[in-house]
Amino acid sequence: MMPMTTFTIRPGPRPYWQRALVTGGAGFLGSHLCARLLDSGVEVDCLDDLTTGRPGKVEHLAGRPGFRFLHLDIADPGCVDAARGPYDLVLHLAGPGAPADCRRRPLKALDTAGLGTRTALTVADRDGARFLLASSAEACAGDGRPLPPWCDGHDDAQDPVGPLHAYAEAARFAEALVTAHAGAHASNAGIVRLYPAYGPRMRTDDGRTVSAFLQHALSGAPLTVPGDGSRPLSLCYADDTAEGVLLVAGGRSVRPVDIGGDPGPTVAEVARAVLELTGSHAPLEFTDAGRAEGRLDGRSDGRGPDTGFARELFGWVPRVSWQEGLARTVAAVSGHPEPAPVTTAGRGAGTWLP
């Protein structure tokens, strides 16, 4: 058994975790959380069906004491028996992590939000573990505030049959399910709403602005900047996002907590920084076409996260500037191309081997 580990929470007691289950652990943020937990002495079961997760994101963890990879679909009720635990912490990040994934696999997104969340909650209840749902900023869209011009007057995030229907509805249903479950069973369950994160091991094909800029700069394709490029982006480096998730996990908050960067650099500033850091000669193209792409970088109403609760209750403060974070990201993405997703490997429990 690994030694007990503490995560300092300000204010409040210090939680003790010995073993954690991270669903969607072979995804971008999931892999960072697995590493952070292992580095702190927490044993980790990383569960992923590799639909959008990629084994290369956790290959550096293979062979480390306390790490186990479970190639399973959390929407399968049989996961309750396969994820043996016992766990002190269940971080539920499974499911298509970006709107582009949900457009390709809408049924998968909805199944994971419903059946998958219920299965993860069942595992947490079985072991008396703290449960934390990683939700999306789109879950809180539609509170009556005016939408920015690039939405063209159409709040697609509120439309159950609109372009973002699976992404937004899956996030909202998962939140409703966790809230109802916590109320009915008095379980220690919470929700963290994540705004766009970036960093090493991020995908470059998920449709988000930074991802697209990196992909195009490295391939020499034009970097498309919507409008005049003055829209601010809400960006948070992966290390800061992971720290925020673990701080929220260490508390007992039931209400959703926003974790993300305050709106800062403009789209044009980020595009030019990517070109400079990559040394790319790809052109910038300013266009009105696809101006609704901003919806992929946060709430559909264009607002950034409200991090006051995270800062005041948990003492969370992002530490990595967007310039420093982008430089680290470019170095990682340029030097280590992402492997293709593996979707044909067999399922079962056991240590993942490269």
C-alpha cells in the first residue's frame, strides 16, 4: 500500500487519499491528474475505453508503482465489478471532451453522461469515496444574459437539437444527475466546471482555438482568426487546472465550482504567439466565416469562468502565464507528435503496457 498523502486545502481539513479512480484518465487532463496523484503517493486506476483517449498520454506512467490501466467503458455497468478499488476518490472525466468529439459521437456523449455517471457514482458510493464530476462550461449557459454578436442571436447551447446539443445537454444532465444523487443519498459528490485548458499532451484536433492554431502552424496551413481577432480567450494551463480540480476534490463542496483562466489574450495575440514560438511561416487569415468558433472555447454566452468561489474557499490561483504556458505547450507538441487513437485493443483489467 502506498503511503498516505495529503493535499492542503485552505481553509478546512486536509483529506487523505490512498487510491483514486480516474475515468477518462487517458485523456489530456485525465493524464495530468493521474500523474499528479501518483507524484503525491496516491495509487491510481486509470479507466478509459480509448474512444477519444490515447494510450500515449499515459505511457510515461506505465510501470510506476500504484498505477493500473483499465481498458473499459464506464457506461458499461460491469465496470462496477472491474474497478475493484477500494477508492477514496473518484474523478469522473470520461466522455467526449470537446464539442467536435460530441458532434462525431453524440450518442456516446449522452451514454457517458447518463449511464457512465451513474456507474461512477455507484463505485464511489460502494467505497464511500469522494466523487467529483468534471463538467463543461456549457452546462451553465442559458441564464438569460445577452449573447455576443458571434452567436447570431441563436443560443445553440440551449437548443436540444442545435449544433451543440449533445455537448451541452450531456453536461447539464450529468450535473443534474450528480446533484440529485447527492441529495437522495447524502453522498460526498461535487462538480467542477472546466474551462479550456492547454498544455503538454493536448490534442490538436479538438476544434478549440489554441489546438487549431497549433495544428495549422505546424502544418503550414493558414491560421484563421474570426472577425478582427479582438475576442479574448479564457485559457488555463494544465498544471493549474489539475491543481484546481484536486483542491475542489479535497473539499466537500456540492455546488459547481468554476476552474479556468480569466479572459486575457485576444485570439489574434495567441495566433501571433503560436507563429513566433513554432517558427511557422503560415499566414494569418482574418475572416467572418465560422465566427461562432468561439463557442468551443467556453460558455456560449462568451463569458469566462467565475473563479471567485475557487479562489476564496480553496485558495486556488493560476500561476502559469499564458505566454509561459504556450511556450511549454509548443515545445511539447512540436517534439512529441501524438499517436493515433487505439480503438481495437482488447478490454480488461491489468497494468497497461506500451
